[in-house]
Amino acid sequence: MNGMVRTLGRVVVEGIERLGRAGLFIFDVVRGTAELRSRFGLVVQQIYAVGVLTLLIILVSGLFVGMVLGLQGYNTLVKFGSANSLGLLVALSLVRELGPVVTALLFAGRAGSALTAEIGLMKATEQLAGMEMMAVNPITRVIAPRFIAGVVAMPLLAALFSAIGVLGGHLVGVGLLGVDAGPFWSQMQAGVDFYGDIMNGVIKSTVFGLVCSGIAVFEGYDAVPTSEGVARATNRTVVYSSLAVLGLDFVLTALTLGEV
Amino acid sequence: MNTSPSGSRDALVEIRNLRFSRGERLILNDLSLDIPRGTVTAIMGGSGSGKTTILNLIGGRIKPDTGQVLVDGISVPDLSTRELFELRKRMGMLFQTGALLTDLSVFENVAFPIREHTKLSETLLRKVVLMKLETVGLRGARDLMPSELSGGMARRVALARSIALEPMMIMYDEPFTGLDPISKGIIAKLIRELNRSLGITSIVISHDVPETCLISDYAYLLGDGHIIGQGTPAELQKSNSEYVRQFMDGLPDGPVPYEYPAGDYLQDLMEEAA
């Protein structure tokens, strides 16, 4: 019993200590972003690495999610004679929820894990220590550009996910199931509010970008510099990011709807 | 034994009564040593004896529990991050793995510190980088990526990079480990030649006795967290100290025991598995 209490205490204290370390680290990274004006090229390079290279998985997933929404939505709406609202349902589901959330989950799996592994391996091969000894701050040179790239890329990827998802819904709803294209688009145009819906999605995906990128770079920087340590860190990035995205999604939805 | 080498009044690095521990484990205890300017000074000792820790303390990557670390008269543990980075511009360090940036070519690796700290034009930068690469005999490898280099070549590129800003000192962390005899010879020759031609101070951390003795002017032997032997390589070779003899001759047993401390062997065997 004593042993269990001791272990529990140790785990809690270590967890709090790690959280504190992560907070200080992110503070340093945010401070480091101030110096990125002279390193704009690095940010562009990283936007390519975490954004453009994630495009394929985002677009393919977005298309299929949109198509499934088209199918499921049609089957439900047609029972109430509201099949013409399919466009609105697909668009709102994607823009408010599925776009930001699924994009963030995919981002954590594809780009977040890659960021952690890359930074962790740079640490294990003494590249970060080498930079420090060359009087170059690795937080400014390596971490900050990757962090900012993630924050910038996430809303753009989420927007593309939603856009291609709407096309997927259109493909199934209008192309296969015979919903009229006119109401499909016009109800969407009338029902989707720029500030209430689209900006809601943009805010969500920006927050998810901050959280996923923050977790990914911290886990990489804090990784035990061995192959096992990097593997564990990569694993933690995906798990923590996914849990954080799903938890924050509820909080952000509650806040924007003002229902809770 | 914690005395300074004779005739080293002008020391670039001075370490005084230094104590450093990691958690419960005491790594360095009451360590004092001087690194004279313009010399190649070796710090030798077994694996895990705290040699690399000394380099990290000199470079300001870690802070001692107590004691002084002075580099060029500046107390390293007391420096702010900005001041530390200014000092590091005058230090070079060759890591055991080379620590080359894997996403940059050989040329860009050597150019890296110059680009970060100077505003040289591309024309001038190209000339400087090619000169540094020529110094280590790898001008022709400028377009290769680090993954295309052998261990010895990677270390030579890292050496070219560490002299890019023309430092006052270079710290070599196990420069001979994992290299074939030819590469070892090349690195040893480069350490000696760079020391002479650039007039820099070199600190070589190694457990490779023959190569290190060949190039060093003075050597410290580290054991149990402090200096247990020192002198010129010739003096160390003639030392009567048991520990020094064991290390220099590579004897399997001696003051450093062959066996890791354990309980009674018979009792251990007779005990039932827990």
C-alpha cells in the first residue's frame, strides 16, 4: 500500500514538474518567434514540411469524410423530406466540427510525430548540443520555425479539408443520390454564417495548431536521447495531441455556443 | 594531486575545487586543473569517469555544484545566456559523433556558424568555407551530404566547422573513437597541425592512450572524480602509480577492479530465484 501511494505521489509530482517544464519551454519558443523575421525562409521551409507534405492525407480523408456525410445525411434527411438541406448539413458539420478536429488528429499522426522524431533525433545525434556550442540557440533556429509552421498550416489544412469534404458531399448527394444542386448550394450559402460558423472553425483549428505543434516540439526537445526515448516521445505526441484536441474541442464548442 | 602543471602560469582554462553531481551520484569531486594557452592538453580516463562532463562545464552547458570554471579569466557559471553565447563564439567543440546538421550539405555545415554570426557576402563566405575545407583536406567533398560521409570524414568536416569562426580554443570529445587507424592518424595530425598553425589551445578528451600521448603536450588522468595523475605523456609512461600504470598499459585488473561490486558468489548461486 505504501509503495502504491509512493508511486502515485511520484507520478503526480513528475507530471506537474513536466507540465511546468513544458510551460517554460513554450514561453521560450514564443519569445524565440520574435527573431523569426530574419529567418523567414526557415518558416517557409517548415510550412512546406508540415503543411504541403500533409496535404495528400488531408485531401483524401476530407473527400471520404464528405462522401460519408453525404450518404449518412441523405439517409436521415430524406425521412423528413429535407434532402435539399444536405448541403447545409455537410457544410456545417465540416466547417464547425469535423474539419478542425479530423485535420488536427491527422496532423498529429502525420506531421506532429514527424516533428517529434526529427527533433528527438537531432538531440540524440548531438545536433542541438552542437548548435548551442556554436552559440546558436536551437530554440530560435530549430524549434520556433517548426512551431510557427504548425500554427500557420493547421487552419489552412482544416479549410482545405472542409472544402474538399463539401465537394465529396456534393459528389455523393447530387451526383449519386439525385439531390438537386440548386438547393444544395443555396441552403449552404444561406445557412452558413461567416463569423458564427467559419470563424468558429478557424479559431478551433488555430488553437489545435498551437496545441499540436507545441506538444510535438516539446516532446521532441524533451525526449530521452536514445532510440527508445525518441520512439516513446513520438508515441506520446500522438496520444497527448489526440486527447488534447478532443478535450479542447468540447471546451471550445461549449464556449462558442455559450450553452454551458 | 590536484595541482597545476608546472610552468602554466598563463592558463586559458582554470578549474578550481570543482564539484559536480547528477542526482545522488557524485561525478566530479574537488577537481582542479589548468589548461595552458597554445598547448594540446589531454584529459584521459575510463568510460564514465566524467571527462565529457568537464567539457560541458567549460562550455557552460551545465553548472557545477561548487567551484570555479574560468575561461580566459571569465567565470563561465556566472555568465548570462547572452554572455555565454558570446564566449562560445570563441570556442570550438568537436563532438564524438561530429554532430553535423544532417539536412545541410558539407559546404552549408561549415558555412552555418559563419552565416549565423557574420554578415559576409556570399563570395567571401564561399572563399572562407573552401579554405576551411581545404585545411581538413575535404574541399572536394563540399557538395556531399553528411549521410554520404565516412565517420572519419564527418569528423573532419565537423573540425572544419569548429574552426570556421577562428576560435581561441577547441575542445575535442573522444576524437578517435570508432575510427579506423588511418582516420585516427589523420585526426591526430589535424589536431596537432591546427594547434600550431592557428595558435589555438586544444583540449582533447580521450581514452585512446597511444594517439592521445602522441599529440598532447600535457595530460591529466581522471579517476574517482578527480585528477589522479598528470604530466607530459613521457612522464605518465614512466609513472609508478598503480592506477596510472593500469590505465596507460590497459591492464584488465588493478586499482580499477575487473569485477563490478557484488555479494558472496556462492550465496548468490544458492539463493532461490525471487
